[in-house]
Amino acid sequence: MSERICPWWLGYLLAAPVRKLAQNPATILSPYIKKGDTVLDAGSAMGFFSLPMAQLVGDAGRVISIDLQQKMINGLRRRAVRKGVEKRMEMRVCTTKSLCIDELADKVDFALAFAVVHEVPDAARFLREIYSSLRNGGTFLLSEPTGHVTKEAFANTIAITREIGFHEVSAPLIRRSHSALLAKR
């Protein structure tokens, strides 16, 4: 995987309400998230998925949103305050080498990496960190854009997840995406 980081200013476009016409976060995520869950959004940008996740987990739940860029996290924080969900959310900046989530080992119920794995320099490390964060039986929705990631490249990423210990649960249909729902054994 090569390192191709989305420019921070593009975060505003990625979070635009019109995107919901093609990829509605509540529709995509509601089968996997329930009230009280601890969920992880790895590569959250300005919260297109994080904010609906905060609605889905309710007051007893927790959303950990992680992005490499402080400007993305700042935008997410402002949007979370406007939506009234900031108390359910923890927003973090990671590094190019790590998600910096070691203390979350075996604590996450659901993780999401939407259109991000193709941007990280070490996909295997990134995926291992997510695997480690999940509780046994926890699920992980991995989705990559068909415009940036070939079917073969996505299959290679799925092969890495198998080596780590994930097993495939299903292949959800998400518009303009290669997607897999994976679970920790």
C-alpha cells in the first residue's frame, strides 16, 4: 500500500449531506451498531460516519474517531458539538505508523475503516491494530472505493485480514465500494 493522504480540505466535501444519497451512514451502519456499543472509526475525517455512529450508540455508547490530520479532527469536533453528540465521542490524531490505540485492546464492539486502507503506508499493521482493539466476536466493516482500489487489490487486503485472524462474515453491498464485514475469532 502506498501513502496517499486525502487533503484536509476535501474533508468538507466528504462530509457533505449530498453524499448520503449514495452512501447513507445510518443505513450502512445500523445493522452492526447497537446502543451502548464502543465503536471505532479509523480514518474518520470530518465525521461523515462518526456522527451517525454517535447517534446509533446512544448516551451509554462511545465513539472513538481517529484521523491522521488535526484539521480533520478539528472539523469533526465542531460538527459533533453542533449535533450535540460530543460527550459520546473521543477524537484522536494518530501517526503514520500507528493508530495509537493500544489501550483499547479487546474493548471495541465494532470498527469501521471506510476508504482509508489504501491510504496507509502499512496496511498489515493498521489491520492488526484494529483486530487487537476488537472484543472476541467484534465486527469490522472494511470498505474501499472502487475508483481508487481494484478488485485484486481489495482481495489482497482481505487476504491480509485472514492472515491476522479475521474471518469473513459477509460482503455488504455498498455503492461504489468493495466491502467486507469481518469478525474477530
